[in-house]
Amino acid sequence: MRPLFWLATALIPAVMAEDGLDGWLRYAPLPDKIAKCYAKSIPSQVTVLGATDGLPLASAVKELKLGLKGILGKEVDISDEGCMGGETPSILLSTLENYVSVCGDLDDPPELDEDGFYFNTKDGNVVILGSNERATLYGTFEYLSRLAQARFEPVEYVDNPEANIRWGNHWDNMDYTTSTHGSIERGYAGVSIFFKDNKIRDDLSRVEQYARLLSSIRINAIVINNVNANPITLTDENLAGVGRIADLFRPYGVQVALSLNFASPVELGDLDTFDPLDEDVVRWWDGMVDKIYGVVPDLAGFLNKANSEGQPGPLTYNRTLAEGANLMARPAARHGGIFMFRAFVYDHHLDHRDWYNDRANAAVDFFKHHDGEFEDNVVVQIKYGPIDFQVREPPSTLFANLRHTPVAVELQVTQEYLGQQNHLFYLTPLWRDILDFDLRVDGEESYVRDVVSGKRFGHKLGGYAAVINVGMDRNWLGSHLAMSNLYAYGRIAWDSSSDSVDVVEDWTRLTFGLDRGVIDTVAEMSMLSWPMYENYTGNLGVQTLTDILHTHYGPNPASQDNNGWGQWTRANRYSIGMDRTVWNGTGYAGQYPAEVAERFEHIETTPDNLLLWFHHVPYTHVLKSGKTVIQHFYDAHYDGAEAAQTLVPMWESLKGRFDDERYEHMLHRLVYQAGHAIVWRDAVNYFYHNLSGIEDEAGRVGSHPWRIEVEDMELDGYERVAVTPPSTASRFYAVEAAANATVATATATLGFPAGTYRLAVNYYDLPDGQASYEVFINGEEVAAWEGDYDLYLGNTKSEFLDGHSAARRWLGEVTIAEGDELKIVGRPDGIERAPLDYVVFLPEGVVD
Ligand code: GCV
């Protein structure tokens, strides 16, 4: 006979391997005890009024069945008749309107806005009444989310959205061979789920799964193609494909929208002009928009990037931006469509020698005088900061300067400048920082959140857009933890007062289960991530300091300046920062309403974290904290890199508390991040140390007593190479195997005191090649690795030795004695010539 404990363990659900495909919609079984206790109290009868196949109410029923089965192991009966107050407890799903027409007026009807819903679980029944079908589906997802988090307390409330525009923007390209940025511009999780080889994919199964996720966070529209729009999206064949995509989103209440290329009448049609005032052009767009709506009658509308970064637009013909937007907005309006017009218009050939030039001024310069000239369905979509999704920016001044035009804020779920999903960066606190900023228009409360919702200036339209860029990777964004940002985006766009910690805790429960230790740890790691990343990348409002000319990933402070892009820091030997004051600088501070302008005009009233955004000061300037600017840089970079090391043990404490598959995947990324944070720290610190010539008071910068520079070792087959930018190599040099070498070695005699050390090596991991490496102490192999980070990290790759490819391997502990021989053998592969920077023997407690 089998022992009884066998039976007991058989009843506990095994921890199943998970790949992240379900995101937060896992409907994972609740622990037995909880499920048993509560399953009985959940009605077994579902009443759905007016469901039609292919529309959101039918999806609500489908999700409910799936969810109740998964979470509580409960089967339900479905009926299409019944009203509140019946004898059998039920879960009632309906639109409010339909409920009233079938069951009669309610005594106390809920006040629902568009997409809002009424939710009541108070008397043993569950009632979900939406203002429309998708709202009822939102309420159903809400119910399932509560159950999955074991929130059974009876509640009754109305949930209305703050804003009616809650859009996602994809920067997906039609193909990846001819597009400059591959399949998805700034995508870090595989290729497009929509497009392939200039066509819509035949297999769109990922789109349906994506629709569920978006709907559950109440995103109501999705722009499927890049703002750098390819006109061929509008060919007959591709439009038919767009129709197929819309058919998959429709059941989940997510409307499709399209980015339009302003030059389409020429590129796709047979006109020789795209002048917005030309009658043939007007006719062409009228016809095209009618045709698009013929295929997708419920299209949400359009998005357009005009006259920016090489995109065509009305300025080409000396027409105004308003004339350009209205050209396509008018026919869209006839179909009830919205026209989102991006404010990201600027000149990327600015003369950097002119102290008074400033890209940050562009949005107001280009748009303010057109306020009131746009059609009613035009919404100006404004990036949260005046530059470009930086680690710290003040809110764009344009939010305070358009009173007669509805606006939306553009956020970025994809971490373009923020670690490209290899670095943990939980974005909600950054978004809240912007949304909670009081612009003090006319001296009155004017939070950015109230400007974008339309509340502040009395607009019906307004809200949110976020660049999402999920890809074919099974876990959507490349990193499991990055999915908290997508979830959070939906929560914030619905209710901008959502608390950052609450949101990540909810997401963690849904994603990893109810273990308090997991919830607390993930929340702690997430809340640490913004200050940490800011610390080791760009401080005091100087921007992210990544390589803006190449991949936007690794460090390259020098790339900010002396070019036309206008992301300048104006760093020289003595001083740093953009002078954006009115009295002596670019005047940007003066674009804010008076109270805010006054605050940013003066160093004394500018917060330290935005000092260099608004002021140009000597490195020796003393901050409010009492530190000098340069010492703050040094300290912050050390603090940030040190904090990044703590993510690994925090995550390791979670081993075995959910599936190994997701645990291991994240562990690799966090270990990598711990190393890359050191690359960042050193590159930025070396750069400013070198430029300013000012020593670190703590004596850390440039002093690495536990490192061995590989270029100083005895080399056989290896050659010393200068790295660009120099600060992305320890002491500016590295080694690579000579062109004809199949194997190369570096040897040195160790001078460290006898003891046990943590061994690590910094090298460069390039695409298109997996070099292999072995490390020997006194002829005995102690470690080996392959340069294969490129195979599983999602960042934009660099083929050069630089801050993007620079990486660290942690090689475990070694015990050595003074005089031991260290030998590294590298075997190049493809373009990866087994490059090495330095080896480090870390005594207990040292991070270097
Ligand atoms: C889609 C930045 C990005 C570009 C992007 C652009 C935009 O410059 O690096 O990839 O283009 O913003 O938002 O239009």
C-alpha cells in the first residue's frame, strides 16, 4: 500500500514550467485551502444578456468560464435570460442599456461614463453592468483578477476611466530587411506579431492572445504599425490583412488604428505632390480613408509623425502643421475616427555651437501658435518630456501651452533609453512623477494628468498613448519582469492615481502567485529600479548618457554633444548642463507658466535632480545635498552599481517559490545587469574624471587594485586594441585575437595575497559569433564560458567593442596564492575575436 503522504502530495498542484505567454492572465489555481473555502460561495449560474459571437460580451463569457475553471476549478452554466433578484444566485453580465431594456429601470442606476462599469458582489450575486460591451468585459476581467488574487470581500462600486484615449502604439515595420531598425523599431523581444516580408502574417495567433492582455488592462485601441510609416501598409492586400487583425482584436473591444505616411499620395498613389492644400491630394486622402473604413468600420483612427526625423509632412510645402493634420483628420471624422498628431517635431540638424539653440523648445515653437486651428477630432500626442524618453525629464511645456486642443501623453513601455528590458526598470514611479506635476497654468492647479484627461481645459477627448513593442518572444517583452510595465500602463491610463507599489504587487500576485515573500521582493526590486538606474546612468537631469548615435543602450556620454540631435549636455573641462534659463540660456524654462518658470529659472529653486537640465554649472558647484556635482556623479554611480548587485540575491531568495523556467530566465538577466551596471559606472565616471581632471574624494575612480588588465598580460595570439569610446574599457584598452589566430592566450603571475576570491571577467559580447573562453590557474581549469549573451539578451546589438557589447561574466570562487599563474585561452568565432578587457579577483564585500 502507498503511504498516505503520497496522496497528499498528489493533491498539491505541481509548479508547472511557464514561459510567460499568459502574462498576468494565468488563471492559476488558488491554493487548495482557499479554493475549497470560497468556490462554493461563487454562483454557478452565469446570465449574459445580449451576447453576440465575435463581440466583447461573448469574450466575457469565454473568459469567465476559463477563469473560474482555472482559478477555482469551478464549472458554470450559461443562460441568456434572467434579471437581478432571481432565486438562483448568478453572475450577471450585460450592458446597462440592454439590462434596462430587458429587465426594466433600476431604482438607483449607476452613473457610467464611456467604458465604465458597475460591479457588485454584495449579496451572493455578482452583477457586472458596462456602459458598453467592452466595459462589461473590463468588469469581468476585474472580477477574475480579484478572484485570482484571493480578494473575496463583497464590494460594490462604479469604475469609470479618467480618460477615453488609452492607446498602445507599436513601432512595427512591414519587414526587417529593408527597414532601418529591423522588424520592430526599438523592439527588444523578437520580431513583429503583425507583419512579415512586407505583408500581414498568415498566422496571427499571437494577436488574439495579445488582444486578451490589452483588454484586461483596458487599452481600447492599438496602432499596429510604426510612426515611421511605410505607405505599403495601405495596399489593397495589406488592408485586407489589417482587416484580419481588427477581426481578432474586436472580440476584446480593442480597436485597431493605423500610422499614416504623409507622402502616401506620391509613394502609393500616382500623384506628384502630397501638398495638403492640393485638391487632388485632399481627394486622394478622402478616398483612402473611406477605403480603410470600408475594411475596418470600427477603426479607432490614425496616428501621424510629420516633419520629424526625416518623415514627410506639410512643412515640405510650407503648409502649417494644422493644415497637415486636418487633411487626414477631416475624412477620419466622418467615420468617427480620432487623428492623433505627434508633437515630436524638431530639427535634428541643429547647430550645436549656438548656445541659444534647444531642441526642447521645439514642441511649443511648432505647435503653440496653431492651438485652436485643429479639427475637433485631432489630439496632439506629446512625449512626456521635451527630449525623448530620458531617465529624468521635466514634463513637456506643451502640456501647458495648448488650451484649445485635446492632448495625450506619450509614454514608453518599451525601455528604449532605459535598459532595453535587460535592465530592470519599473516605470510607474517615473510616469507618476510626470503626471503628478502641477504646471500652475494661470496660477491654478494644473496637474499633467488633468491636462491629458481633458479635465483641466474642458476637452472631451484626451488621454494616453504608450509605445509597447511586444514581439514574438513567448514572454512578449523579452523579460518577465518588464511585463509589470505593460500591466501598469493600463492601470495608470485608467486611473492615474494608481499607487506604484499597489500596482506592482497586484501584478506580482497575478504573475507569480500569492506568496507574500515573492510579492514583497518583486515590489522592493521594482521600486529600487528607477533610482538605481538613474544613479548608474545619468544624474542630476543630465539625461541617460547612453549612446544616442548608435543603439541607445550602453554608456557613451560624449555622444550627446557636438552633433545636430540636440540632446546636449554641454559638458566641457570645467562645467556641464544645458542653460535653459530665460536670462542667459535657451529660454526653455520660460515656456512654463510663470510660477514653474520662476522655479526653474534659478539654481536655488531648481531641484538637484533637474539641475543640469536647466542650468550650466561648474563641476565644483555645490548641490543642495552639500556635494559637488562631480562628486555626486561619482558617488551616485558607485551607489547605483552597488544597488544593482543586490537584485541578484533578492531574486535568488525566491528560488523554488514559483516555476524554475521564469526564475532562471530572470536570474540570467539580473546577473547580466549587475555586470553591465559596473560597465556603466566606470564608463561614465572615467569620462568625467578624464574631462574634468577632478579626483574622486573616495579615490575609487580609476583605481582598481583587484583588476588585471588583459592588455598588460603576456599575450600570445592576442593583440592590444584601443576601444571606442575609450571609457568603455578599463584603462581604455582591450585585447582581441589576431585576424588569423584560431586560439589566443593571455598569461600573468598573480600578485594578490593568498585567499579565496570571487572571480569575474569583463569582455565584449558581439553578435554573429560565440567565442569560447577558458580560465586556468596553475594549469588547472577553473572556469569557462561562451560569448553568448547576444543569443538571449534583447538589446540592439553592436558589432564593436563598446559600452553596448561590454559585459561581465561572474566565474565563481577561486582560491589562489601569490605567484600562481593565471592563463586565459580564447577561441574566436566569427566577428567575435574573443575580446577581453580585464580580470578581477574580488575579495569578500568588494564590488569592482
Ligand atoms: C519611431 C526616437 C527613437 C526613434 C523613434 C522616434 C519617434 O528618436 O529613437 O526610433 O522613431 O523617437 O518617437 O518618432
